[in-house]
Amino acid sequence: MPDVAFVALGSNLGDRHAYLSRARAALATLPGTRVIGESTIEETAPLGPTDQPAYLNQMVALETELSPRTLLTHLLEIEQSQGRRRDVRWGPRTLDLDIVNYRDTIVNDPDLQVPHRELPNRDFWQRELAELSSAQRAPSPSAQDDDNL
């Protein structure tokens, strides 16, 4: 049975919009997965070392049959395909993909924590999650039209 995963996308090197776009396209091709929502893209100051460019951030909601561990493996492959290098913790990057939350799943492994341990510290993630949650609860325009008949 599919679950809903919320994945944060971030980029602060090169053509940031293009990296986010390619990440969304790659996420849409994952097995047993479809994109069901995208938050607004927003620019934020870097976390950690501040001598780096600002980030573009976005969150997507995925309906997925993948486990958190399998999804993480795919996210790391997508990052690597887009030139992601892991030289400096919280350093600049072409693409960063994080599992922020799974609607019905909790994971507490040393290398994977869901909900993400930084969620309480990242206001932009909280805004993006709220935006996606609000959009998923809103009735579709066709459903509203049916109610008015």
C-alpha cells in the first residue's frame, strides 16, 4: 500500500532552478512512485558555513511504495547524477535531497531518521510541509463543482 513521503530539494550552485527541475523529473520516474504535490520554490540563506550562495528550496510530496531506505538510495543516486559532492558538512551543493517525513512511517537508524532530525530547526521546511498538507486537504475544483449541482 502506498505511503506519502515528503522530500526536500535544495540547490545553491550553478543553475539552481535547473537542478531542482531535474530532481523533480527524476523523482517522478522512481518505481512505484508518483509526484502528488510541489511546494513553492523559495530562496533561503545557507545553513552552516555562510560563505556560500543562497539556496533555492522546495518540497515535493510523493505517493510511493518504496521503503524509506530504498527511497534514500534513489535520492543519493539522483544527487550523484547531478554532480553532488560531499566535501563539507552543510557546504555548497548542486543538489541536496532529504527525506523530511513519511506520513505513516518512523525510522530511527544511525544514517536515516524519519521525520528528519532537522525538521524542527528549518522554518522553510515547516512552511513547505504546511503548503503541501493544505493543498492535499483542499477539495479538487471538480469536486466543488459537483457539490454545486
